[in-house]
Amino acid sequence: MEERRLAERCANGERPACRELYDSFAGRLLALSARYTGSREAAEDVLQDSFIKIFASIGSFRYRGEGSLYAWLQRIVVNRSVDWLRERKRNGTLSLEEARTASDTDIGRSDVEAIPEDVLSGMIESLPDGYRTVFNLFAIDGYSHREIGRMLGIKEKSSSSQYFRARALLADKIKEYIKFNG
């Protein structure tokens, strides 16, 4: 069904449309949240909270062309995932442990492309929460360090530093993988 019409039907409270929206997007949104939270269980909680927000505010969605509904949903899930991480940090359960910085991060594109996608995803998921969050926001979702800083309540320079450290950790993991699976 066309996104605009689906959103309108959801805003009108039509349960079948809400179910269709959930069924159409929940899988991709769960994977998105898992990239931030690092666990399926946490991602499921975030997804549930996100859909509560989505259905409560679907009337404010403005159609801007094909793909705009998913982009709007994606923004809500990213924000909810970041809120979840921020809450964990506030409660003292988020570890932003300092990791060793690789002296050499020159990994070639062909090295990365040689690694199966699920293995690479696992490497990203194994990063410390803060590094993984910044890496996902910057490298995958395309936010600037300034935007990331505002979202996470950190300085722009901290975002950049955490991204660099995440890349260094990933480079180490990639080198190790290539060494043993070359």
C-alpha cells in the first residue's frame, strides 16, 4: 500500500492499517535498534516504545515522497535507541571503557568487503556501547558529529574521538579476522 495512504489510515485509527504498518517495518526497525543497543532483547523493548510513540504521533507525519514514512519511523527508532542508551548511562550501567587505539587503521575496502556481512555486523555489535552508537550514527546513518553531540549530550569533539576509537577497534578486529580466515 502506498505510504501516504497507510499513514492516513493509521492516523484515523484503523487497526488493520496499524497492523500493516507494524508488519511492513518492524523487522528493519528492530535491526536498526539492535545496532544501537547491542542486544535483541533491548532492541525489542526500544521497538515497542517506538511503536507506542509512532502510533501516538502518526498524525504529525508529513508525506514528502516515497520513502519518507520509513525515514520518519527510522528517526523515531534512532531517537528512542539513543534515549535508552542515555538512560543506561544515567543509571551507571553504560560502560564507555577506553579501548586500546590501534596504531595502524589502514584497512582496505577489499579487506572489509571480503568479510561476510553477519561477521562484520557482529564486530560492530561487539563495540562498547558509546563507540557503537557513535559509529552507527556517523558511519551508517550519516549524522554529523555536531548532530551526534546534540543527540547524545556530548561534545562534538567527543563524538569524533569515539568514532575514531570505534574505527580503530574495528580495524583490529578486521585484521585479526583476515589473519585467521585470510
